[in-house]
Amino acid sequence: MTDQSHLDSLYFIDNTIYNCPYCNRRHVTYAITSKTAFDWTKDKQCWAYFAYCRSCNNTSMHLSFQDLKTTYFTNSFSRFDDDLKDLDSRFFFSVPTSFFVLDDRIPSVLRDLITEADGCLKSNFLTGASACARKLIYELAKLAKVEGANYEDRVKALKEVYPAVDGTFFDTLLSIQSMTSTKVHENALDNWAAKHLRVMLASIREVLHEIYVVPALRADRRKQVLKLQDELMPKPKEVAIDARAAMAARPNLRNALLDVIPKEPSGPSIE
Ligand SMILES: [Zn+2]
């Protein structure tokens, strides 16, 4: 079976199953409790959809510029239509934000900025997305206690301080940002800039994963292996202590052992 873990990073798996942002349960059933339209601008409509988790009874809100067809299956619950595929891509903003998508070993200040950048990108607010990406590098440098007068210097300093992280990601961050920053300010709705910002954010995600998640996973596995090893082989020091304690508790055994062991003047003493 192919790896399906990408489904864990979505809100909506399909029109009946989703990953709940409240109880953090994956693949629980949900229903749409209501749908309402409002005017985003004078000539652009927006729809809000309310998704109810059937596991924890909380309701999340999801905004889209598409009028997605829903059908009632009980008096109060409806479902998105079967032919609506790739539901997540149709929403540009959700409350709560998809916090569960990012590993909680990544500091929350960085997770907040990734979530905000994603939200900006989905709404095509490219200046906002670009600002979030720069702020992320600034905060990451602060956490790593590295100096740098500007974005470029900080990325270079981070690359040096984290040699275990694949350097390609830092190189991508350097090359892409110089192209993107001018483009973003020239034309905020340019699709070219959106694509580049997406690559920039994907690189930042990889960097964060390698800095905060990979070493933690490795440490966990190391701890597990050491624990198994300890169970199999008690430490030599403990054996010595156990033997001494056993002899102290059983003076007859001690005397018996002393009788059995040949007394050699230069040999090791049992005492
Ligand atoms: Zn839930």
C-alpha cells in the first residue's frame, strides 16, 4: 500500500471523514451544520461552511469563494456532494487554523507564522505571505541565537549553525527570496510570485522538520533501544552490587564461597 500520511495534513479527507482540529483525532466523521454566503467585496461572494465533529461535538468554520453544493442527509446535517474532490484546496481560510498539521515539537511562534503564511497564500495575499516567511527566518535565527543584519545573512548563519540540515533548503531560501521580493511588490496578484512563495514555505517547513522533529524522533528511538538493551543485559556494576548484597544477606553462602575459592596470596580477594 502506498504511503497515505499526506491525508493526515488535510482538514477534509472526503465528504464524510475529516481530521478534527479540536480533538486532534484523525479520520473522524463530520457533517456540515450550516452554510452561509456574504459579500467579500462589492462583486465577489464568499461562503462560510460550518463543520461539526461527530467525535467531540465542536464546530469549525471554513471560508471559500466557491459555492459548494451540499445535501441534507438528516434534518440538521448535510454533506458536500460526492463529486467534489480535493475539498481542502477549495477553502482559503479556516478557524481554528490547521495547527495540527505541524508537529508540536516545532516552537509555537514558528507554527503560528507558517499557518499565517499558508492562509495569506490561499487568499493570494502575497505581500503578507512574504512578510510571514521573512519573519519566520527572523524568529528562527533568534531561537538559534545567530546574528544577521538582513534575511540573507540570517539564512547563511542558520545554514552554518545547522550543518545536519540539508543545505539545499537554505540555498533555495536564498535564491527564491531575492526573486520573489521584487515581484511581490511589483504585482501582488502575480501567479509567478505565488508559486515561488509556495516553494519558499515548503523549504522552511523542511528546515523546521529537520531541526525540531528529526533529532527528537532519533532521540526517542535511541531511548527505546537502550531500554531494551538494559532489560537484556543488566549493567556490570549492578551485578557486582547484587552479588555483594546476596552474600551479606546470606552469611552461610559467603562462608561457603570463601571455602570453595582457592586462597592464593596474589589472587583477587573476594572481600
Ligand atoms: Zn473533534
